Amino acid sequence: MRFQVRERLFAIGDDYWIEDADGRKVFLVDGKALRLRDTFELKDAQGRILVEIRRKLLSLRDTMLIERDGEQLARVKRKRLSLLRNHYRVTLVDGTELDVSGKILDREFAIDYDGELLAQISRRWLTVRDTYGIDIVREDADTALLIAVSVCVILLAEKEEKERKKEHIG
């Protein structure tokens, strides 16, 4: 299953569609403006909320939470030692861990479970500028969860990059 995402998807307060390979609107990312923390809802084409995404307010390292039906589904945070590439750990409520690694800011990364590729995010497949693809490799994978994980790691990487630039300038 391959989806197309427009670059400006992650602007707070804006709503953006994620389309399938045939250009049909499949998921709506509904950014909630004027909130104390980053908050998004991932909805299906009929407007049903599939998952909610929010930044955890109090944590030593930035953490994003993914919830389904009011229950926490996963926690996403950067791994401590990741010098050469961006590495994030996704911990599901049952203790399962997913690994996200690659060039997050370049939209070139993979989501793995125990060495098995679940999804790949890439700009290489598309010729349209400011667009990238999310390719869900396993048919039995939780598509909404993997898209939510992609949203989380990109937001965390962008925030970290902004802070790094501030420190460099200041």
C-alpha cells in the first residue's frame, strides 16, 4: 500500500489529506491549532478518528504519544545514542518495540520490527516536489499506526533541528 503526502502536512492547525497511489483521499491529518502542545487527529475518508497524536508535555526527552479510542497505543522518542543517522524508538503498550531510522528530515527512513521492514518513507519514488511516499510493506500492518509514527518522528526531528539552529545562532 503506497500513499502520497504533501510536505506541508505537518503545519499546526492545518488539515491535509494523504492520498493513495491512485490519488484518492484516504486519510485526513487534522491539526489542532491553539493547543498547548502539538496535537493531531488521523481520520479516515469518512471523518472517523483512527488515532490521536500529541506531544507529551512533561518529559526529559521530547516524546510523542499515539492514542486510539482514548487509550495509549504507542510512545515515540529519539534513541539516546544515534550519531550518524536519526534513530527513534516506538514502544507499543504491549511492550513491542519498533525501530525508526534513516534521514528523517530528508523524508528517507524505514520503520522496522525486529529487523523486518514494515514501512518505508521516501521522496525517491515521486517526481512532484515537496511530496513523499509512505509505502506500507506488510498487508497485515496497522496502517494508521505506521502513518502516525511517521508524523511523530518527522515532528520530533524538525523540532530538534530548530533547537539546534537556535543554539548555533545564539
